[in-house]
Amino acid sequence: MTKPSLSIICPTLNEERFLAKLLWSIRQQTYKDLEIIVVDSYSKDLTSRVAKLFDCTVVQTEGRVSKARNIGTELAKGDYILYLDADVVFQRTTWLDEFLALVEEKGAKCAWVPHSSVEYGSLLAVACAFTHLYYVLKNTYPSGYFIYVDTDIAKQVKFDETLNSGEAIDWACRVNKLCGIWQFPLPITTSMRRAIKYGYLSTAMKAVAWNDNECEIKKLDQSYPVGDFK
């Protein structure tokens, strides 16, 4: 296999429901110069089998999502890395080409995009709208569902494997010292299942706390279980 330009890294734990949709949407992209690395935490369902059906590299590990991203980074062959959560879906076949054109135009070494919800409902729509407004006004750091970064930078700056939540913001705070982090107005679809499960208000308050203390994440309450793959 020739060296790809882009390495997509996806941590998983029991994600058969979402992963097939993500991988199908990736394989339908007009952009083809990529590899997909699925770092799985010994799922009990068909996650690994689904990943192999889509010709992904599959690695098994125990630990948090940060550890999975770090392992994927070490295996990445591409010049750039795209970290994705398993519940992301590319809405149209040209999405990656459109995004990479923006990246090239700005010369961005690290970038992310806002999200829209795969679930339907007026409350979800309002929540996403307020989230986007907060992102713009606060100029926040990326969340883990979508992060694009130069591979050399990713291999210099590791995700903190001791953190259970806010790990992507902590990572971005350190990356920001090496390069600017761009936010492009090209929303991607992802699930709001964590906000639904743990409560909209609780999730929003956690996000605000992380972004208001972006370089002091370790000092915050780490009981929020979103990053715990154990």
C-alpha cells in the first residue's frame, strides 16, 4: 500500500450501531487518499468485524479514549490525522474534499468543525444552535468528535491518558502553543447521545467548565464518564 495523505483514527467500544454508518460514509467520499485505523477497547459486539468489513486496520487495547487516540497516532502513516468519534457521519460524498480545500487555502495544521445532530427534535436543534453560538463567541477548542492535525504535531503532543473528560480540550491547549487551531464553518453530523443520556444542562455546564479552564482540565471534576473506555 502506498503512503496515504490522511490517516483517520476512530476509537471504539461497542459501536456496531454507529460505526457501520461512519465507515460507509467515508468509503463513499470522493477523496480516497486515506487509511482508517479503528482502535477498539475489546468490544463485546460486532464492532471489530464491522471495521474489518470496511478494510480498516483494527487494533485492540484497554483504557480510555485518550490511549486509543495515542495508539492510533503511532500507527498512522498519513501526513495528516483526522480523529473521529464513531457516531460521526459525512453528509455528502464531497465533504472531505470541501474540508481539505479549506485547510489548504488557510494552510491550517490543526482544524475542527462544528456539529449538527443526527437525532431529530426541537430541543436538540436549539441545543446545537446555542452550542454553535458559544463556539463562535468563545472561540473554543475542538471536541474529540472531529480533530484534524498535522501528524508530526500529533506525535509531539499526546492526549493525556489520565483524563476521563475534557481530554481533547486539554490536548488542543497544548497544540495551540505549536500552531493555530482553525474552526471552519462546515458542520458535520454526529450523535447527541451523550447529552441525551447525561442531560443537556449537565453536558453544557461541563463543556463550559472545560473551555473556561482549558489549560487546567486536571483540576476539574473528572467523574463525567464520556472518555472512560474501561
